[in-house]
Amino acid sequence: MPPTDAEVEFNLKVSELKGSLQQAVFSYSPSEVKGIVFSLFTGENYRSLTEKPARQAISVFAGWILNLVHRASIEFGDEWKEKLLKLASRRRSTQEEKWLKLWLLGLTQKTAVNLGVKSDMYEDYQRMLKASMDEVVEQLEWMPSIIELSNEELERISLSPSDSIWLLQIAGAAVLTIRGSKKAIAGKRLEKAIARAALKVLGLTEGEHFWLNVGRDIEVDREIDAEILTRRGRIRMDIALIGRGNQEVSEDKLGRVGRNGIVLVDILGPRSQVQRNAARHEVRVIQLRNNFALTELYSYLGPLMPPGVSIRKPPTSETRLKKLLNDLSDDVFALPAII
């Protein structure tokens, strides 16, 4: 069925969303990156320090969703969910529209894959979800609160109990999606600063003793975070900021650094098989949290250094380590914006 004039004219405001993200979601400042790196090198949990991009993006998306539902409720009445799904399903949809389609089903991409819900099933799934939700609301002995949407430029709208619950499900799916997306991006952006700061603290010089973001070649088909000069050539180092929720460094990453390579990880659980797998690949895995990671890195690299290259023993005092990091230029900790 071709879209109606109202549907064609309805603006999902994706461009406005992207503009708001560019204004609100700032990169970490060099000072903030330095604090994160210091936290990592002293064995602390750094994750609370990397929350800013996710928090800011969630706030922007939440505002977008509220405005979208408010306007769609005015324009389409009780069919706002169906109409928004139809609009977001247009060909050549943006990433935000692809996310929105799933959020309108109360799903994330991962959950949709696990459930086997494919794009040609979205409308049927939404109808099933609506019937199921209406049935639950009718059976409740207490009536769920109604969400009221208000805006200076738009008329006040009261969502039905079912639609109020639906809006909360959209918001929940959006939060999970954005947190997963921003977590991966934040970790990737930090890897360069972590590698550079670690090797500079050990007294090595970039471009002479180590190189960052080394592109893929005939040996390794993916980029590596760093390569370090040794007496018998270069060895590779990669950062894998895995937490307790994701306890395995993949065979791919272990294979990517290769024999004598190094992988820095956030934390390993007591039942993790990472160290056993790493030993099989002859790779050194160094845990950052609850550990003197720089001391372990120094002990491993020291005997491998070429003649005439001195490596500096890192301080175990937090005060001295902080001074060493503070003495490094801001360029070491500069990151591109995270959008």
C-alpha cells in the first residue's frame, strides 16, 4: 500500500538528531583520557570514567524518541506505532531508522537475531506484541499510569496504558543499543592512547622503538594497535578492554599478535581460559585491573630490547606515575570526537 500524504510529510527528524549528537556528544578531553589511563595503569576500574559519551548519546536519543512519539501520536492517533514502523522501513534507511524499527518492537539487534525476527516479520511481530500487551493490561488488577507528553509547541497528549508501557519498552531497547554501541567505540578510541602512554612511560620513542595503528599486511589481515622493536624484529601488541561480561579474548586476536606478542586486557575472571589459550599461541596476556600492568610489561619487554635501547622501570608509586603521565604532552592523550 503506498504511503498517505500525511506519512510522506511526517519528518522523523533524523538530520536534527544527528546535529544534536554532534553538539552534545563531545570527545574526551586530553585531561580526561589521562585520568582514564592513570586509572588503568594503577589497576583501578576505569569504566565509570568512560561513561560520558554513552550518557550524552542516551539523553539525545531519549529526547528524539519523546518528540517522535509525541508528534506521531498527534498525527496518527492510536496507530502511531504502526505508522512509525512503516516510515522507518523505507528503502535506504539510516542507521538511526534501522535502530528505530527494532525499538518499536521493544527489541535490540542482538535480541532480534536470537529470536529469529527478520525485517519481513516486523509488522506481524508488532501486531503480536500489541495483542499480547493489551491482554496483559486488561488482566492487571491495577491500572498502569498514563504517560502525558507536553511541549510548548505541540498539543498535550495522553498515551493509553498500553502505549505508555510501549514507550518505556522503546526507551529500554534504545538504552541497551546505545550503551553497546558507545562502549565499543569508546574502547576503540582509547586503545591508541593506552598503548602510546604505556610505551612512553617505559622510555620508548614512537617512530623509533614502537609504531601505532599498524595497517594490515601479508602477515596480519587486520590492523594492530602497536608494534614494538626487539632484538629479533618487531612484536605486536593489542588492547582488548574486555570485562567480566565477556571473558574470552578471541582466537583471532591471539593469532593477530602472533608469537611473543602481547595482549593487554581489562580483567580476567577466575574461570577464564584466556591465559591457557594464550600460552598455546605463545602470547603474553597482561591484565590491567588489580595488577601492576606496567611492571609486568617492563619485565616482559626488558630482555627483548635491542642493544643500546634502554627501557625505564615504571614507578609503583601512584604519585610518581601521575607525574610521569602529567609530563607527557597532551598529544599523547588526544582522541577524535566520539559521535
